[in-house]
Amino acid sequence: MPDIILAATDGSALPTNPGPAAWAYVIADEDFAPGEPVSGTLGWSTNNVAELTAIREVLKATEGPIVIRADSQYAIAAAMGLHKATKNHELIAEIRALVEPRNVAFEHVRAHQADGDPLNAVADEAANAAATAQGGPLQPPSSTVRETAGRATWSGGPEAQG
């Protein structure tokens, strides 16, 4: 493994945001080719929570210097402490605690580009697959759903916010 770890993270909430959500990361090998992606599901959540969770998980799974590529400017800014969080406080605090003692750098990459970052593409595909595989309801299970002027609205618990 190289002296500095190179990884890409991504999160997904499909088919809606919020919706069935998942996170993924992939670590590059010695030749900077994508390794096997690692992913997990979150149930009903937001894309922002999934993006942040991916960063947390790659930090928990690795040691030493790391460069994390992500397509979420929000998640990068939150992880670096550059964003005054109005939501997701506990998750961001956990990430900051993992970042603090380490040499961690973040690189923003553009998502869904034909000539884009190959690591991001693998993480994106893995997160989307995990989110989609959950199936499940198209509304939060603990929500109150009501019809308002022909539109369905919902209010969910704190885990559905952010």
C-alpha cells in the first residue's frame, strides 16, 4: 500500500432525496487503480448524511495519511470544519474527531463526468447500487404522510433530516 492512501467517497439517496440511502468508498491500489468498493446502507436518510457517512467510514477503516476525493462540497467543508453545520452535528463532530489527529486532505471532484475521476465513479456506482438494493417504501417508515392540495408531504424523525 502506498505511503499516502488515496480514496474516493460517495453517498446516495435513491430514488428520492431523502430516500433509501447508502454510502460507499474505494481505496486506490499502488497503481492508483480502484480497489474493491466498500458500501453500507442507511435506510431512510438524505444524500448529505450518506456523503458524510462515507467519509466517516473510510477514516475509521484506515490509518495514516489519506487523501479523500469526494464530489460533495458540503461534506468536504463540513469534514474540514469550514461549514457551520445546522444539521448532522453528531456525524460531523465524529468526522472532525477522526480527522483531527491525522494528516487528511480532501479533493473535490466533479461528479458524473465522462472523463471524470475513476475512483469517484466506482464509489458512486457502489453507493447507488446499495441505495437501490434497499428497495423499500418511497416514504419514511416513521413519518406522517398527508395529502395537501394534491401533494404528499411528510415529516420524519431527526434521522431523516439533513
